[in-house]
Amino acid sequence: MPEPKIKRLQDEEPEGDETQDHAFLGREFMTWLVWRVARVDATFEDDAGEMVFAFGGKLRVVAPAGDVSDATFKGRSPAASVELLASIGAGRTLREAELRVTRGEREFRFGLVAETLDLKGVKLPSVLKDEGDDHLGERMALLAELESCIQTAFQAFLKERTRPVWQRSIIPDMRSWLASGLEVEG
């Protein structure tokens, strides 16, 4: 996993005071989520019930600072492609992806920017049946539900990320997943 970068805000902060870039957590979250989806273990639960995450047809990886290459993968299942595994293995990180969250019969489709967890191109499920229903209220409630789903998955990630199990078990499992996905059958 990429190490967090430290940057000095010389003009705004007293000398010697540093702030840490926490955007790496969003990138690690996306990689962790790809791994969980590949293991068929991307089901999370909150007070409203279960939700299942899946990747859509497009994702973008970016190389570490100083490297000029980045790639966008498109297709039926780019999150399961050997090209994505090779990119992650080479140190590239997920920066943006199309995702789906299914909760019951409702499906949310959206783009997620890793570094900020900002949503893009959200497609909400339609629940209203009558024309007189409050469409704006419904959309706001569905957006809040989607945000809650992402927050639930991110909290599950943080729970694992901040415990010793991360270094002891999760990182080795992710490395094995990468290696097995890159094996050439002969």
C-alpha cells in the first residue's frame, strides 16, 4: 500500500508544523473494496439492512507521483481484470470507479472519487409510484441512503485498517490475491 505523504505548509503554518495527506485512505479503501468484491465478500450491514457493493464498467488508476502513466479500464468487469491486478501490483492506485450498491430490490449506480469519496453521475432507484408523491424528498432520502451505504463500507475498512489484523492478515491476503491473479497458466 502507498505510504502517506507529508507536506509542509510553509506559508500558512509555523515552521516545523506538518499536516498529513489523508487522501491515501480513500485510495486504499478502493483497493480494499476491489479485493473484497473479488473474494465475494462485499456485503455490509447497517441498521437498515444489508447492502452489496460491486464494480461497474469503468475504473481509473493513477501511477505514484513522478510517474506519468495512468490508465482507464472499461468493459464488463474491469475490476476483475488481470490488467488491473498488474497495475495495482506495479504501485498504481485506484482513483475513480463506477460502483453499484444493491440493497434489497434497489440498486444505486454511481462514480466514486477515491481521494475525496465524492460521488459522480449518481443514478438513483425509483421508488415512487404516484405522480403526487414528493420526488425531491424521495431523491434526498435516496441520496442520504447511498451516502450511508458508502459510510458503512468505509467504516468497515477503517476498522480493519486501524487494527493489527491489517498488517498481520489483510496485507498478506491482498498480496496473495494479486499474485494468484497474475499467475500464467501453462
